[in-house]
Amino acid sequence: MAQGGRDGFTSTFGALLATLGSAVGLGNIWKFPSLTGSNGGAGFLAVYLAATILVGLPVMIAETMLGRAARADAVTSFDRLAPKGQWWWKGIGWMGFAAALLIMAFYSEVAGWVYAYIFKSVTGEISTVDPKVAAVVFGKLVADPTSSLIWQWVVLGVTGVIIAFGVSKGIEAVARRLMPLLFVLLLVLCVRSLSLSGAWQGLAFLFNPDFAKITPAVVLTALGLAFFKLSLGMGTMLTYGSYFRDDQNIPATAARVMLADLSVSLLAGIAIFPAVFAFGFEPAAGPSLVFMTIPAVFTSMPGGVVFMTVFFVLTAIASVGAILSLLEVPVAILSQRYRMNRKLAALTTIAIIAVMGCPAALSQGAMANVKLFGFNPFDLFDFLSSNVLLPLGGILICLFVGWVVGLAGPERRLSVDGSLANRVTIRTVFFLIRYVAPVAIAIVLLNGLKLF
Ligand code: PHE
């Protein structure tokens, strides 16, 4: 079980599932549809797909490999692999530490909305196909400081309990068994959504690109989503890689995770957009989109309340894998690098997130007028992490692997000492990591931030 004396994933399949658990989460059900809707639809989807395949996949392979080679947390890994004297590389790990906290601050709020919707589903409060009524219900939840804060704290409390009692393995085992059910429910949603009158408009929105809508800011958002979705650029995959067995086929694992993750997002898109047009919702509604449209689709079918409740329960469970992987970055740094007791490290991290999460939770209510660079705190945390820190982390990881570590080591590691015949794949990935990904990310980042 132990990898170099450390705790680790006991099987290659377990490592695949944990990685998948990190990738699949609110990003698929909430963020992907919201961003696709507010950035013009199909054109955004095309850029997002290109970013995922050309940049996301190679970065995922590089990051996981780094972790497995160093067998350490996101900061210490760079200490171990960088040439003597080049201490600055560990800044990548610290950026990841910061990104994990920023993401958790708003992610826990969105998870809180999901928990709240489980109850609203049971009481019938969200059983409506009327965009106005749906907007009022969602607006009331997010504008009320007490409910916003309490639901966020419930999420953090549940997470704390999972960690303190060491039941995360159990939870993940449960999540794993239930995820196929979420997939089936998404399929049911798709069928219902596609059979609504006017569904084709939603499909056209999702699959018929209008490239005029693609601005540099849209391209940066798509790239940021690609990083966020696959949990890249901030040390999550590095930390998980450090628990991989030596014989794990990293390129194959990464490719499978990417394909599965894309499928879930696409299903969510097909479930949502036809309904958006059929019922007259606003595709550019932003973060509220999913919370209004999904209930509408369920409401329009027999047995909807039951299906809807199960759907939100499963989404809540799906978010656990992502949350645990977000926490793992700071927790591994505190407990492995600074020898803090693991439970204490987790609880300290959760406490910091509870404080940072307050402004995010109050962004649609009490703090709606607090703006920094034109963003409310929720949007600022999201923008800073997804559109700045993750792509920046991605560039640095590419430069580190491509130019500092060099090809020989990675080639040996990614082929498991030559036992996997994947030389062409590795060379292609390496070409993307060395040249294509860093240049592409740099251009998109500078352009998207209007720095160039
Ligand atoms: N990939 C997760 C999701 O889509 C979010 C996440 C981002 C998790 C970064 C870990 C690290 O829900």
C-alpha cells in the first residue's frame, strides 16, 4: 500500500476513480453550463474542447508525473526535483495553496445552494417552469445572509466530519457506486429536455458556433474552465500523482478522466439548453442558470419531485470528491511538509475557508455592492483562481517539466521503465508541453487580461 513509505492509492483502478472524483463535480453540472450560456454557446464550447485536449490533457499528464516522481506535497515536490539553488520553483506549490483556498471559498457556497435545493425540492418550492418564479426562489436564497452563510457552513461542517472521522474512503466508495445513477439521471433529463417543443434552438445554441462571439476574454474563460474542470495548475493532480503506484499508466488514466469528464459536462449541457429555450429562461443568467432550469425540466415530467430530489442529493455527493481533492493540496503541505497532525491540518484549512467564504457567501446579498476591479467577492475569487492562478500555474508546470526536468526522466516514468509501448504518445505530449501549451496559455492569458 505504501509508496516509498507514504500512504497511497492501493490499486491503479482506485487511483483512476479518485482522479475522476476530483475532476467531476459542480464544475460539470454548474460551472460548465453557466459559462457556456453566458459566453455565447457553441463557439465557447469549441474553444473549451480545444483547450481541454491540446492544453488540459498534456498538463494533466505532466502534473501527475511530477507528483509521482517526487512523492511529496505540492511545495516539497519542487524542492526535490528542481536543480540545486533554484528555490523559486516551489512558488508554484504556494500558488496552488492559495488557489485551493480561493476556489473552496466559492465552491463551498455553490455546494451549499445544492444542499438547500435538496430541501426545496422536497417541499415543492422549486417545482416551477416559470422563469420569474424560479428566479425569485433562487434570488431569495442567495440574497439572505443567514441562509447563504448557514448552508456554506453546513457544507464545511460535513466536510470537516468526513475528514475528522477519517471516513473519506467510505464516502468515496459510496460516491463511486452512486455516480452511475447520476449519469442515468442526466440521461433522463436529456431525453425530457430534447422532447420539449423548441428543443432544437437549445441544440443549435450548444452546437452551432457563432465565432463572432469569441473575444479574448471568452477564450481565457474557456481555458480557465479547462483547468478548473480537470483540477489542474494548482497541485491537486500533483498531490494525487504522489499517491499513484509506480506502475500506473499515467497517460491512459489522464485520457480516460478527460473523456469521462467531458461526457458528463456535455450531458449537462444537453439537459439544460433545450429547456432554457423551451421555457424562456435566459441562457446568460450566469451562476443561477442551472438552479432554475434543472428544476423546470424535472417539474415538467411525471414523478419529477422524486427524480429532482435524488438529482440534487447525487450532485451534493459528487461535489465531495472534488472538495476533498481541493483540501488535499493545503492539507498535504501542512501535514507532510510541516508535520502538522493531519486532522488538525484539515480543520485549520476548513476554518480559514470559513472565514474567506463569508464575503463569497454574502456576494449576492449583504455585500452585493462591495466591488473590487468590478467584481463582487464571489466572482473575484472565481476569476482570480480559474482565469489567473490556474493558467499561470499551468505555464510554470509546463516550463518546469519541459525545460528543467527534461525528456529522459519523464519518458522513463511515463512508460513505466519502457514496459508500456507509448513512446509516440509521450513525444507528442512532450512537444505540447514544451512548445504549444506554454505559448498558447501565455498568449491567451495576456490577451484575456488585456495586458497585450
Ligand atoms: N474539477 C472540480 C469540478 O469541476 C473542481 C476542482 C478544481 C477540484 C480544482 C480540484 C481542483 O468540480
